Amino acid sequence: MATAKTVALILKALTDYYPGKFVLVSDEKGHGTAELWNLVLQDIPDNILQVATRQYMHDNIWAPSGAAGIIEIANKLMRPELPTWGEAWDECHKKCIRGVRGEFSHPLVEKTYDCIGNWETLLSDDVPTVRAQFRQIYEQLVSRNESEIKMLPESKEVSEKYRIGVSELTKRLGA
């Protein structure tokens, strides 16, 4: 995970690369921007953070106003490339035509396949409608997955506790 040394190096690189535009501030006690960057970048491995920072500097003429742009690049580097919805549709549709389920290229493709129902649905005569439904399901699953990936570990913990609490309350109420 990101060390204070690595964060200091990237902050120095950003300060040098964007002279006068990227400014670190601190109060009279020495607390300030660098501490906040350490806090928000602590869950990113050093090597990924360094690459993400270089990529940010490569792609942007403006200095970052915060760490979010670098975090977004780091998140993309740390997760495998997802198939497009069209690639996912093609994969599932071909499996149905062949009559073989087999392995899927990504868990989200398999989950979409399972959500759509069955082979008969995917091989329906109303292909445009089924394809549109497939796309909608796949894009919702991808969006949910991306939200979960971006969530901090502490936020995931709070969310899970809340979800469990709601589930238990629902059971008690008999809903």
C-alpha cells in the first residue's frame, strides 16, 4: 500500500510538473495537503500509484485539484478490462446457439447470462428486445461493480453492517 515516501514523491512530481498550479499548503503545525493525500491514497499499492500519477500527468494539462483523478486511473489499472456489452452479448448468444454454457470470459458476463433467464430467452425471435434487455442488465451490473470497486474498505464495512441490519429488520417484521 502507498507509503508516505511514495506519496511525498508524487506530490513533489506534481509540484514540479505543474509549477505554481499545484500547491501544497499546511497550517502552523505542519498539517495540511500532504497528510490528506496520504490518507486518501493509502489503499493504493506504491507501484500502481506511481504509474497512475505519471498517466495523469501525461493526459492532463491542468494540475489535479485533488486526488480523485489519480485514484480513478489507479482503480482502472488494478482491475481487469471488462468486455463491452456488445462483446458480452456476442459471447452469450454464441453459447446459446452452440448449446454449451462453458466458461465465461468474465463473472459479470456470466451473471448477466443468468439474470436474462435461459437459452430460450436469448434465442428468442425478438432479438432486438432481448439484446436491449441484455444490455440494460449488463450495464447495471457493471455500474454496481464499479461502485463497489471504488468504495473504501471502511465504507464497505459500514455498508455491509447496514445491509445486514436492514435484512434482519425485514425478517423480524415478516416482510
